[in-house]
Amino acid sequence: MCAPGHSHSFDPASAGGVASTTATAGPKADASLIEDLVTANHILYGEGIVDAFGHVSARHDKRPDRFLLARNMAPATVEAEDIVEFDLDGAPVDAHGRAVYLERFIHAEIYRARPDVMGIVHSHSLSVVPFSLVPSFPFRAVTHMGSFIGTCAPIFDLRDVVGDDNDLLITNGMQGKALAKVLGDLNVVLMRGHGSTAVGTTLREAVFRAVYTEQNARVLSDAARLGGPITSLSEGETRTATRVIGGTASRAWNLWALQAQGDMEG
């Protein structure tokens, strides 16, 4: 069983904004950030990380106490006009009556707890989910591209927070806080029987990590089938590879964006 990451505390006022309880409008996010968020939705669908479900968000570029997330819809169908602004209580600023994701509290509470996080992906990618069910077989980095996962990704179990009468979804701030606490200062947290959440210091990095979390899971599963001990990355390897390879996220983004554009046009 992997230990949770070290927790942070984040006061939005110290980062240039004050947490809103009324979700009043403020400065608009840059159009390029909204465009990237739309592209992120399409990339994640194209790479098989999300299907009709799952979501990706970006912290507001002008107000760190706000974030951007699509309205409640399938990621592949998201366009710029579907992006909604939220405060860190999960309250929409400009939904205009549109339905929003039930699990927006995943994003709200991680942004509240982690001032370094600028992008978040929540997915149900199928190669990752099995590792959320077997705590005795830790999910860890076994490839250089998955180095950001570290030596043991923690597992969040909503049952430990609210008991067994639950739907495994993060639907309020209390549950979101509990998830953020287990994530701590790490990059990936598994969610028992549900999926995973990956974070990044940029939106593009979060997308990169979501894709390579899935790929690392495939490699680890394949290695386990071969039998014998599995050689994972050491702590030093995870640190160094994460630092070096993290700078290549834009190369992957540019390719995936091109492919996603072709898929949408085709």
C-alpha cells in the first residue's frame, strides 16, 4: 500500500485573488488558454484516455482562485463556448443554466491545495483502474516516460471517507479535500474502482502525464504477465527522468493536437 503524498495548504489571497463564495465575474481568461483546454479535451479522447466520461481543467491565467472546465458533456465534443469558469468552491461563474460536471470538486480542491498545479486530468483509462483494486501490487514508474508517477502512486478510497453507501464519485468539497490530501505533493493518485487523477505545472504537462500514466500501466501489466521480479525506476531515476523528460511535453502535445484536429475534421 502506497503512502499518500505530503499535503500542502493554499490561501488563494496570497496568490493574487480571494476565494469567492458568490462566484462573481472577473477578468476573462486568455483566449489561447481556452483554445488549449478545448484541444486538451480532444487530445485525451484521441489518445483513448477519456471516452464519453472524464474531464480536464486549467487554472485561470489571471485569477489563481478560479479554474476553467467544460460544461457537462463528452470531451470529444467540447468547443470554446462550452468552457465554464469556476471558483475554488466549485461554484460556476458563467454557466448560464448549463449543466456542469458533478466531479468538478476534484479540480476545485486540488487547485485549492496545490498552488503549483495549473492543469488536472481525471480519467477512467482502463489499464490504470486495475491497479486501484490491488493495493498489494503498487502502481509505480517502470518506464522513463512514466517517471513522474514515482515509486508508488497512492490509492484514494471514497469508502474510507463516507462509508460504503456511495457511488465512488467526488461530488462535494469534503470529498474533494480528502482526495487532494491523498494526492498530497505527488503527480498521480488512483481512485479505487473509478480511475485516476493526474496533475501538472501546466495544462500540457497534465495531459502528457495522463497519457503516459495509461502507457506505464500497460507496460507494468505486461511485465507482470512475464513472471519474475519487476525492475521499477529508483527514486533517483524518477526525479532525474521527470526533470529531463518533462521538458518534452510540448513535442507530444503538438503531435497529438495535429492528430486530434485531423480526427475532428475527418
